[in-house]
Amino acid sequence: MPLWEEILRAVVGSFFGTVGFAMLVHVPKRAWLASGVIASFSYLVYWGCLHIGFSDPTSIFLGAFFGSLAGLLCARRMKIIGTVFLMSAVVPVVPGLGLYRMMAFLAQNRIGEGADMGIRAMITIAMIALGLGAGGMIDKMLHAHSLRNHHI
Amino acid sequence: MTNHFTEQTPEASCMEALQTAGRIIMENGGETYRAEETVNRMGTGLGLENVESFAVPSGLFISYRGEDGNPVTSVKRVRRLGRNLTRVDEVNQVSRKVFTGEMNCAAALARLREIDAMPGAFRGIWSLPAAFLCACGFTALFGGGWLAIAIAGVVAALVQGMETLLDRFRNRGLTASVVGGFVTALLPHLLVFVIPDLQVELIIAGAIMPLVPGLAMTTAVQDTMRGDMVSGLSHGAQAILTAFLIAGGALLAVAVIRQITGGAI
């Protein structure tokens, strides 16, 4: 696949996929566009890190980390709950395919490969949690005394 | 004679406002720390003294010092668990206004009742296009072709329709996750008999995305980061259980297909 197509898929796919997901959890309408943009940004960071040679877990961590920072900044500016944008930042990297592959291997009695996929999926989830946590911690430190911190 | 069932003292209506705000947040996918903060800030904004709140995913406890100096405490059981971030956001706006003194207790309670009754923009049949869009986007992201994108969208919309039906029978949640995972994996495998070169794996990966517990995962991390381990672990367990149930449904579907095809797929 040419590079331009990969980038186009990353931006457009994560944008529309996340906007659809946001609609399903009834995200406020004024946050739809920003949710998609945050998701695209987060996925581009992940994709870029992978492309320059970082490992998959590190790339996921960095994508979630920068995505959560951008999301919390956006939440502050738009005065919308941060959960909306944090969720958007992580949805594109949730290991849906990994979990499915794990089960497909297990159904074929390929236990070793299934376990390998399961562990990879769990590592991905842990990296997402770490990235979100680290982003939230940095944001909290930066805005510890801000009055605008109310309920973000 | 005073009718105690229809007339409330200002203090009682303040307590109801706090309860309603906390309950709406927790019933609609908000974090427990957010429910506690909202109650505390609203209580302070309403002029109540020594406001304390404690929330766990299944209940909310509120306490403050009453006018007579004695503590007033209430317990609210939270049963319904949904996903409506617009309601959570609206409660947040009310909380801001109460905290800054722009809204009094009666106005806050009236607005909270409106929010509680507010229908979601994408409920029922309207959630189908949202699921379609979500699945199409993610299938494109994973590298699917036009046909795979379209099929993933249709499968996700069908599964969403089934979830809506299950919801009508009060059977959403864990059952819906298993059924959703099963149907999402089964339909593309069946289509292979008609379209042999179908990108089955990508279709399933895309169509499964509307089911993934992205909100529960985010809530778990947020609660844990705020030091609320009980709620964090509870939401985390819910997210992992949901993910495994979806995958379990997919496993069943693959097993059924392997039985039908004699292990060829």
C-alpha cells in the first residue's frame, strides 16, 4: 500500500470510525468534530511511531499519551467533559482484531498462537491505560491551580 | 394540613438535586469521581455545610450538616447502567452554574429532571447509521477494500439493530455482548460461501468496533488515576469481561463455521 494511502486511511478511517462510536455513546453534538480530530491525531502519532521504528506497545503508549493530552486540552477549551475526548483518543487503538484473532486461534485448537495474541491484546490494553494515565497526570500537574479545571 | 408527599422543604429539594445529579452521571457512563466532585461542588454552591459524598458503581452516599446542626445522610442505589455522555455533560453544566451561583436549588432540580428525561439523539433505529459509520471507518483504517467496508457497515448495523431489540426486552449488556460477537463473526464467514475472496478478518475487526468497551476502559483509567481503586477495578473488570464476552461470541461463531465446513475455515 502506498504511503499516501496509508496516511489517508489512518486519518479518514479513525475520524469517521470514532465519530460513529461517539454517536453511539451519545457524545454531545458540538464535540463530534473534535472527537474525530483527536482520534485521527492519536492514531497518526501511533502510526508515525511505528513507522520510524518504535515497537508496537511503545507506539500505542505514545499515541494514547499525546492523544489524551490533546483531548484534555480540547475539553478545557470547549468546556466539555474530558471523558469524551479521552475515549476518542483510545478507540482507534483498542485491540478488537487482536481479541478476535486470539479466539479464532483458540477455536482451531492453536493454543500457543491464541495465547500469544491474547498476551499482545492485554499488553495493548495496559499500554493504552498507561498512556491515558500519564497524559492525565501531566495535564493535572500543568493545571493544578487553574480555575478552569472544574470537572474536566 | 401539610402534604409531606408533594411538598418538599428547600433542604429536601437540595438533597434531591444532589442525588439526581450524582445518579444521572453514574447511570450514563460517567466516572464515580465525577459524581462525587459534582455532588460536593453543587452542595457547596447551594450553601450546604460539610458536604461529603461517596460513590461506588452501584450506589451513592451523600451527607451534609443540616439546618439543625445534625448530619443529614442519604443513600441512592444506582441500578441502570447506560452510555449517554450528553446527559453527563449537561449535568456538568448545571453543576458549574450552581457552583458559581447562577442557578438555585429549584432551578437546578428542574433542569436535572429535564436532563434525566432527555432522549438520546441516536437511540433505537437511529443508532444503526452510527454503527454503520463506525464500522466503515474502522474497516477502512484496518486496510479493507470498498466491499469489505460496505459489508462491515451492514453487519455492524444489523448487530446494533439486534442490540436495540434486546434492549427492549431489558436484556442489554453482557448477553448483548455475546450475541453481538457471535453475529459479527458469523455473518462474514457465511458470506464467504457467496463471495470467496472476502476480507473476512478485516470485516469482523471493523464490525466489532461499535461493541468494544471503549467508554468503560476510559472510565476505569480515570477513576484509578484519581485514586478510586474500587470503582477503577470495577469498571476495568466490566471492560475486560465485555471484551472477553464479545470475543467468546466470536469464538462460538468460528466453532460453528468449522463444524459446518468440516474445519476448512
